[in-house]
Amino acid sequence: MASFTHLHVTSAFSAHHGTTRPEALVDAAHAAGQHSAAITDRDGLYGAVRHIRACLAAGLKPIVGAGLQVREGSEQSEITVLAHGSTGGAGWAGLTRLISSAHAPKRGARRKAHGSVHRPAWISRSRPAVFLQDEQGPTATVMLGPESDVGQAVLAEDPGRAVGLLEDWRQRLPGGVVLELVVHHTRPGSPFSLQHAAAMLTLAEHSGTPAVLTNAVRYLEPDDAVTADVLDSAAHLLPLGSFPAQPNAQAWLKPAEEMHRIAYRVADQADLPAASAAAMLEHTEQLAERCQLDPEADLQWRRPKVPELEVLGITGDPAAALREQCQAGLSLRYPGASGDRLSEIWDRLQQELQIIDHFGYNTYFLTVADVVEMIRSSGVRVQARGSGAGSLVNHLLGISTVDPLEHDLLFERFLGRARTTLPDIDVDIESARRHEIYQAIFERYGHHRVTLLSMQNRYRARGAARDAGLALGLREERIDQIAESLWRFDAAEFRKVLHSKPELREVAELVDTEPQVDLLVDLTERLDRLPRHISMHSCGVILGDSELLSLTPTQPSGMGLPMSQFDKDDIDDLGLLKLDVLGVRMQSALAYAVREVARVNGPHAAQEGGLPEDTPYVSPEGRIDLDAVPTDDEATYAAIRTTHTLGMFQIESPGQRELIGKLQPTEYSDLIADISLFRPGPMKANMVGPFTERKHGFQRVDYLHPRFAPFLQDSYGVVVYHEHVLRILSDCMDVDLAYADELRRRLQRDPEEVEAEFRRRTAAAGRFTAEETETIWEAMKGFGSFGFCKAHGAAFALPTYQSAWLKTHYPVEFLCALFEHDPGMYPRRLLMAEARRIGIPLLPVDANASGREYRVERVSAEEKGIRLALRDVRGITEAELDRIVAGQPYSSISELRRRAEPSRPLLMRLASIGALDSLAAGQEQRASRGGLIAYVRQLTARPRRPQATDDQQQSLFGEDLLISQTPDPSPEEQLEAELEVLSSEVDGHILDPYRPMLEELGVVAAEDLLSLRNSSEVLVAGARVATQTPPMRSGDRTVFISLDDGTGCVDTIFFDDAQQQAGPLLFGTRLMIIRGRTRRTGARGMTIQADEAWDLRQMWNEWRRARHSTSSSLERG
Amino acid sequence: MSADPAAQEEMATVWADEAGIPLRLVWSGRRFTVTGRPIQWFDRRPWWTTTGRAPAGQSADVLEQPMWQVRAQAPDGQILIFDLIASSGMQWPVTGIYD
């Protein structure tokens, strides 16, 4: 079999260019019997780690390189660089640093044009020589292909220039330059044509430069070229046909035989002997061999890399340092522990420290503790997430607030024995301050040891349909219509679901009637899950040793800090420490609420919250230590049970509210269970039913076996958590918990194998009868992938509880914080409706009283309200905001205008929402809103005059106008103004104009629903604020739609029949009327099971027409 | 290389061998014999305007247009270069003529 290694291959990780995943390309090389496979993505190593992983799995040697743009003056060209292997990492390091250099911001940078076709990264001709060689010679090879400067000169038939350029390259990088021949059989005489390659071969012969053959691969097979066309369209942001497309479909991974034929064809075309072709192929394989990486030697594959100890300020033994810090934490976390309790804690600590030491992770834990301490001492809220909450060491180091002993969590679930790379610790911090924290981490550890972690988006159905529509040049309205009915399915399934999903009915019709839409479906399917654009979002930091930047290329992140090109799936194999430092808006909201409580209430804070005066977790100044609030506050659980959970972290969605309604939590472990159960697995496996039945006493609490009773208390005997499974397996099979965790993981992949081992070992251990073993195994098998890690749940439940506690005791301050940081799933306008429901006054935007942020303001001795913020006025600039706030207070409108210099539209907007009302007060007659608006209009229409006379003249003029007869805007106009300016209504509600119709129809308000009997027919209406398709027991898709009608939130549920009826309304319509039946979901829960849905506005139009014709016929009659 | 506008005619009658490689042709009423080695190349089609479907895995031929570029000599000695769209049958569209 012929051998040929493709050295120039771009994968789907080349933005909007490659069509095929690295794994698929490696598979193809493997299937073709090749020994190595290369990846050379554009501008980076985005797909490289996956590529290496795939090669290792297939037994192929990995080759890695990158395609880079070269700019010299106004000239632009391309090169491909391949790292040499087995160089102790020098090849990889050179390539990495060259790539980082290409992305680094440069002097005189051009403005970035739109579309990913304009690649912002580039290098000058001098750079490769700087990075790609050392004393021993080149550490990488530069391939000069058809699009290189040499290639372009050859094409232009300028041999003198070509020779000169080539000489320059070879001088700069001796031994590291080859000519790359590519034949895409394009029009003779054009780039990538046979003639072009022949001329390059001639140049190679005359200059004595080695020539290699590649196929500049973009896709796996010719069919993929269609996908490539669509990607090119997305890259240009232009429809197909309006930009220069690829010349043909030849850039695929051609078989070795074909590549050999091409080699001989080129030699023939160049009038060179066959030996030239053989040499070309020989050189190609030689280069391949030179570039084969040894992941161990070149990358220290999977070996952990952490910051050096000195950076952490630790001298001496890290194990001792870790022990010391834990001991210090012990007296903090468990003050007064003694006797048995203390022994228990101590034993557990010793166990964990031993395992940590065994794995060599002491420095890792010390590093994470260091980071968390740094964050905390900056006054920023920080909380660990995930299975790390199960570690006592984490708790003692202050990384996790959750007490693992209190909740019976297991260390082995976090760190078992199978680990070879670093465990994952994720922390949530205040979103609003995350930039500050990232910056601090960079400074503390040094910029050469830290990068940000990136994340990549992939095409989902909606985005794929949009780009397909763009490619075909469809009208925007058509594209919108199609894209907006697509809800949560894989793009690849489009045609399959076209006739099964009711909301796609109209689209299905279009497919039959408009040929372009038929084609759109095909194109959308092709884009499924391809990396959409390498849009880098930061979601964490990578910490490494001082060689980090030789391992990962970086590029700017938009945050002023460099970001790694590797994503979270790559970090493990590289052995790097990833710290997910996620900015979570809820944490910001909690911090803000705490600050507002202190600011507004001061020493009376405890009292205001209904707490005893000497409450230990409220300081004398009014500052609440939220993490110290005991988790057994009955008032909080009562509030949760009402299912008015808007604003409560994790439990505010309609699906969750239904679950809370059933579950009726009374303690913290119920919250943990709720969060753990609200997932597809448990819902389907019917864990919720038994849980709630037993909790409420309708079913006897039963244990799988009495031996398990001690650790199944937290779930009324239902097996819910991974930790339960670990304990059960460990007890049955007489294995340790670490091994049990391994079994648990394998249970998902290979249940039969685990079953065999389970039966064997359990029989050997002899603790259970055959019958009992059978029952236990059935439960374990059914468990499958359904369980949830309790540590995760415990960590999540904390902000749930804290937000609920704040909402219960300090609703005004808490809702204010929600307005400010907008953390949940609902729009601000619904939160405002919630404030109204609770009875919290919303104080309108006021030019004197409002600040930049939302703030609590005391209305009277007994009442506090929330003052809306200036910053939410549409179109207000940062500068205007600063000026207005800096100049407060103002005594008149003209003074505001003079000192703060707001733009005319801004001043008009402020007037229209009443922000200037207080400035005009103090006249004898009350200023009317209409008059005010007219006044402002006049004021700002006048040309500017010298300051001294301004005020005088304007106030003369102004008085008249203010007292004038200018009519006030109607309530509808008022509402519209508010909506337009603030995107929420303060005084009325978006439904108000339709009330006459709603009343006539007998629509029931949200706040009145609970008084209805179960299963009564009802009409409800409102503006859609949330749509959810949560996991349900049956497995069929169920759609929850929540409506806001101004009195509260109505949760409606659409089963299959109703979905059929609703069709396109299901995901697209904003204002709806729904007919259905009430459905009680527990003591305080009420959902409407929908039968029929209508577009409210359409119905309104029809209703008005009917009334109009009735009344006119009445008149006539 | 320039096109000859006056003699522009869209089709040629082509005789090809078993491999589909042109041997001789008649164009604009004149005979030409193919000399040298014809170059096979691939042009592209605006498939989005011509095809109704392009399902993944089945659309390999909607995009490309196989071509032959041949150098051919007339009895009177004139040499022209033709770009021909490879076709079954004997009528091949001519998309370019150069001298």
C-alpha cells in the first residue's frame, strides 16, 4: 500500500474554514493505513490536543503545526509551520510562542474588518527565525506553499523575485525551509493549478530547496465542499455568489495513490524526470518523520504542572505546610469540638491528607487555597462549587463553605484512586468584580504562569439556520421566521423533526413550497455542532509553572488579559491546573443586598429583618455575614413553600416551582434533594414521587436494606446521591469507597461487567442473602446515570438558601439587588411585578434622587422603596451618567441642562418618564406632565446663548408653558413611554390596554388562581417571560410557558395535544391568551394545563372589529 | 491570451478516447487536432442556484464542473487553446478560447 502523510490539514477548529473534526480526520488517516497524521489549523492550536489524543488512541504519531499570515508592508502571504518532534519540547515551544506573537497587539494595527475571513493574527517575515531555531538548528519547518510570497512571485512569472525571496527565507532559517507544492487542478495558470506547482518544482530543483507535496486539506471528502462554501459565506458575512468562493472541491484528504499520481503529473508538467517526483514524495515522508511528536517528551503529556512553591510563599515541605493550614482551619470551623467529635474530624483529616500526599497534590491544594484567600481578602464573595465540597481539607482551607461532615459527603467522590491528572475545583465569585479578580491572580502568580481559559461555541439549530439562510441570500424576515421557531434540537436532525414538532408546521410548509427553504434544511444539518466561531469567552484561569507560555499559545481576550487557545477539555491532558472562576451574578446580587442592608439600616439592621438584636451574624454596624447564617430558619422555608420563588437562586423556574410545590421543603437537606432531583434522570426514574410521598408521610420510609438506614436518612430512604451508591457498593462488596467510585463510573458505561463483579464480591463478602442481593442490584442498575453528586447539590443549595433567606428577611434590599444585577432567568420587568406583588413601592427615576445604581430609599418610618436607576434610561451614555450624578442636586430643569449637558433625546426621555417632575415642583400650580414635556421640547430647541441670561429668560418662558393647557399623555402613552425608555413599566402594565377584552372574556388574574378549585376550566393571559422544556417523567417533550399578567406569574404547561394546537405560537408569540384547567401541584402550587392558545394581539384586533361593527350596527339598527 | 470575440461559438464537437481525453474537435466549422497533453482541471458551479437539495454525504458532484484545457492545431497551422466542459456525448460546451 502506498504511503503518504498529509502535512497540511485544517480541521473544523480553523474558524469558518475547516469542515471536519480532528477525530474524524485521524480516523481517516488510520483507516488508510498511515502511520502519522498532521493538523495545521489556522492561527493556532485550537484542535491540536484533541488531535494528539485521537492519534494516541489510534496508534498514530501526531504532527502539529499552524497556518499563519505573513505581512510585510502592504503585502500579505501564507505560510504553514510544523513543529519538530522529540526535541524535548523545543519545537512545540517555538511554534507556540510564534503563534502568540502573531496574535499580540501590534503598533499601527489596522482596523478589524467584519467577518472572520479577515484574520487579525499575523507575523512579519523576520519572526519565524526568532522563534523557530536554537543553537542546534531549526526546531520547526516553514512550508512555503502556493500562497506564500515565493509562491505568489512564481505565479506572477517573476523568477528573479521568487529566487530572491526564497534565498532570504533560507538564510534566516537554515535547514528549516521547504517548498510546498499543492495541486487543486484549478484553472491552468491560476493559484493551485498544475502549472503553478510545476513552476514551484522547477524553482525547488534550481535552488536546491527540498520540495514536499500536500493537498492543503480543508475537508474530509468532496461532498464536504458544500459545507465549506457555507462556512465561507459565514466568514464573509455575505451570501454565496457575492464573494470569491473556493475554486473547486479538490481540497479533500485524498488517498495516497492519488497523491502519488499528482506528484508524477507535476514532474511531467515541469519536464522533469520521474526521479523528481519520487524525491518530492520522499521529502514529504522525511519531513513527516522529523515532525512526529512524542507527547511525553515534548509536552509532558498528562503530567501535573503547578506554580513553584516560592510563588506561594512556602519554604520547606508542602505536605507539612498543608497540614498546618488545615489545623489552623480546624479551630475556626469546629470551635469547641472535643472528645469523640474531635477524633472523628481528626481521623477524616488524616485520611484525606494521606490521599492528597499519595497523589502528590499538596501544592495544588495550597495553590487553590491561596487563590481563594486572595479573593476573599479583596472583599469579594467566593464559593466553591462541585464535588470539591465533599472534601474536609477544602472546608478547612476555606475553599468550601459547606460542611462535609454535616451533610455526610465523601472525599472519595472528589478524589478517588483513578485520578492521574489534577482534580477540578470550581469557584463562583461576584460577577461584577471578576475582572478585578482575574487581574489580581495574574499579578500574584506572574503573567508567565497564568492565562485565561477559553470556551468555544458550536453551531446549534438556530444559529446554523441563520447562517444557512444568509448563505442562500434569503430575506431577513424569512430567516427570522424560520430561526425563531427552532427550539433545542440538534441541527443534524432538522429534516427528521420537521414533521414531528408542532412549532415547525409553518417551516415544513415552506419547505414544500419554497425550494430555497428545502435547501436551507440541508445546509443547516451540515453545520451541526461545528465550532461556530472561535469566540473566546473566559470562564476561568489556567495556572501553571513558569514554562506555561511555552506550552499554550495565547491571544487577547477582550479583557486586557491573554487567553489560552485550549479549552477545558484540553487542560487535563496537558496537566494544567484549571480554576473555574466563574463570575456569577447571583453572588454579586447577594453581596449588593448585604451592602444595602448595612447602608440603609445601620445598627437597626437586625431589627429590620425581624431578627433578635444580638444576632451573632449581624454586626453592630448592620453587616450580615451571609455565610454564617444558620440554615434552619423556619421563616425562610415557609417562604420557599409558597412557591413565590422568583429571585431565589435555582428554584425560580416554572418547572422548579412545580417541584417545590410538591416537595414542600422544611430543611436544608430537602433543598439539596430538590436541586438533585430536578434533572432528566431522576424525573424519569420516578425518584421524586417516593421522596415526596415519604416526606409527607403518605408512604412508609423504607430502606433498601436496614444496614443502609444510617446513611439514607437525608432522602427518606430513597437512593438519590452518588454518595449513597458508593456506600452501598462498598458495604455489599467489601471494597473501599475509592474503588466504589470507580465502579459507579463504570456502571454507566458497562453495567454488565459491573454486575458480574458485584454479584461475585457480594457473595464472597457474605453480608447479604441472594434475595437481598437481587433487590439491591435492581436498585443499583436502575440508578444508572440518574444519581447526583450530593456535594454538588450541597454547594448549589447554599446560594439558594441564602437568596431565599434574604428575600424573606430583607425583601426590599434583596429585590433591589436583583434589579441591579439581574441574575436570574426572568426579565427585570417581571421582578418589578414581583416587587409590586409584595407591596414594595417602586420609586420612579428622578433626576435628583436616582443614582447610577438601583438603591433602597426610605419612604417613611415604616416603609422602604426601591429607587430606579438612571443607568437604565435608554441611550444614556457613561459620560452623561457621570455628569448628572456629579451635579446633583438640581433646582430646576434648566440648571440640569446647563450643568450636566444631557443630550436632547435624553432630556426628552427623562421628561416623558417623569424624572424631571420633582425639578418642576415648587411652582404654585402643579406642573403637568404634558406641560413639562412641551417645556423641555421648547428648551432644547432654542439655540445656545450666553449663560448669564439663560436661566432668567428660560424660567420666564418656562412658567407659562408649565402652567399651560398642554394635555397630559394618556395612560397608554405613558406606559409606552416607560416601556420605550426603561424597558419596564413602573406605573402600569403591558396588558393594561387589553383589560376591557380580558374582563369581558372572564380571564382570571394570576393572583386569584389559588382560590379556584382543582381541575376547573379557566382563561389566563399575559406576556411570556419564560419558556422551558424541563425533564419530565414520561420523556415526551413538555413545554412550560410562564406569563406575567401584572398580578403575578402564571405557569402553564403544554402537553402534546396542546402543543399540536398551538403550533407556531409555542415559541414565537409574546402576548398570549390560554385556555386550560387548573392543576394543583401541592399545597401551594398551581399550574394551568393548557388546552388552547391564542395570540392576544390578534384576538384583540378581532374583538375590536367585532365590537365596532356591533356598535355601528346597533347605531344603525 | 485573449478570447477571440468574432469567432465566439458556444459548442464544439469532440472526439475523445476511452478515458474521456479529447483527441480532435470541430469548432466554428473548422477541424482541430489536439496536440500536447490536455490538462484536466475543475471549475465550480453556483450550486445554490441550480440544485434543490444538497444533503450531507450525497452532494459530491453539485459543486464541481470537470474541464479539459486542450491545445489544438488547425490544418492551416493556427494553434488555439480551448477550455471545454467535459461531457458525455460529442457536443461539449466551450467556455474559453485563447491564442
